Amino acid sequence: MEEAKYQVKGACIRALLPAILAAAVASCGNAAKPAVPTPPSKSPATVQPPVLPPTSLPVAIEPGTERLVASAIAGLHHSQPQVSVKPSQVAPASAPREFLSHQPPLAVLAVSLPTPVQAQLGAAAAVDLGVTRVWLGYNLPGVSSLVLDSKAIAGIISGKLSTWNAPEIAALNPSESLPPSPITISPVGSSSATMAILEGYAAAVLKVGAVSTPRCTTTIGCLDIALSQPALPVASALTTNQTATLPLAAGYPLATPVEAIIAPDHAHPAVELAATLLAIQLVEETPPSPTRQASLARLASLSSSLSILASSGSVA
């Protein structure tokens, strides 16, 4: 009896087996197939630069940009150890002439080149690296604020204004009791970026005639003229619309953009690529700004184009 029961069950299972297998096959056929990832397209902006062979890269820099350039060179050497960067300083006043005669692959300027000069150079890219400011720190105990205009600054640098209570300075600071202390200044090079900015503000060629001292922090009456914030109270500079403005405020007149200019070098594309990669490092060393991402995008596009040449064996 039991044996007959198991025979009936076995027959039933054998009868159902084809249907079960068919359903299983259909189920597997309808199952969602795993997505096959599509390899990303290699757009020009994502092309990685090759490791360059030994390459010499002359770079013209203006005074005041040394630290920025040195930091960028150190960053470049991590990825391009065989690129030898050779910076040389040019005076701001002679920069256009120097550039047109020598045309270095890369220039880092604390004073902008005029647009016609950039056009003559055939610049592949000119990117913003921020702003250079001249700070005016003063050592005048008891003076809570100080305002100077272009004429007062020119008079101080030339030595024509020799005391702090001179009428030209007192008229700009009616709420302050300025002392009769002799005016001294920190050393200012005649061909420095600092002097170029001061001359642009004064709209005149300035000759240093004032007594200079290297330690304004310990010399009462000293005006510390520097490209970095001094450890002293800071004077305001008067704008053309007679607004007293501090260095970090918009419209500060003793400021100029810093730019990196890459000149195309079709005969030596490896040099141009090295200049472009150093310019990228320069931008990355600067604080965030509204133009930073746009500058990096332009340089990345240029780098990618040159890297494509490298991958095809055209870079030498």
C-alpha cells in the first residue's frame, strides 16, 4: 500500500518536472542583466601629461613674486622631476622690452603687461594669479588712523615731506594730532615691484630721497612700505574719488594683478608644456578667487592639447 503511494507521487513529480524546468528557464531569461559600465570618453580636459624628458624652462619673474614661483617649482618637481626651471628677474620698467626681445616661455608679472605687448608676444594664455598690494605700516604711537594720498606718498619717498606734521599730511588727517617726528621709510628698491606700484599711484617717476631704516617696528616715525602685511598699524590710501581705503578693501589703489603669461613655442612643445604645467602650479598656490577655476580650466585645456602631441611623439 505504502509502496503504491510513493509510486503515484513519483509519477506526479516526473509529470511536473518539465513544466518546472520551463518556468525556471523563462525566469532566468527574463532576469535583468547586470549593466556593463561604459568606459568614460577621453576628453581633452582629462588627458594626463606625460613625464617630460630633461627640459630647461626659462622663466622671467618680477620682484615680489619669488616666493610664489619657488613654491610652484617645488610642486612641479613632484610630477616632472626632469624639468629644470631657471627663473631670472626683470625690472618692471623694462619688462615689455625684455619680453619682446627674449620672449621667455613663461613670465610671472607683479605688474601687468599692456595688452598690445601681450599681443606682440602671441601669448597662448594669460592667467590671473591674484593681486599684489603695497602695504603702508606706520610707527606713530598715539595715532589711531592714518590717511595718505598720492602726493603725500610721493613727498615722503622723495624726502620733500620730512616730518609727520607737515601740512600736506595733516590736511588728510584732521582728527589726528600728528607728531613732529622725522619721517623715515623702509628700504625701497628703485626697480622693484613695490616702486612700480607706487609710481603708478603717483603717476610720476619717484626717486628715493628719504632716510631709510631697516627696522620700522622699533623706529618711531618710520613708514614701512612692503608687499606683505607689516606688524604695525596700516595706513589707508586715498582713491581718485577721495575715499580712504585699506589694502584688503575693494578699490585699494596701491594694488595690481599678478599674471602668468605663457608664450607659444611651436618649435619646442615640451618647453611650452612645462611652462603650462608650472602655470597650473602657480594658480593652485594662490588663494581662491572668482577667476581661479576659469584659469585652471584654460590651462588644463592647453595642457591636454600639448599632452596629445606628446602621446603621438611630437613633443621633443
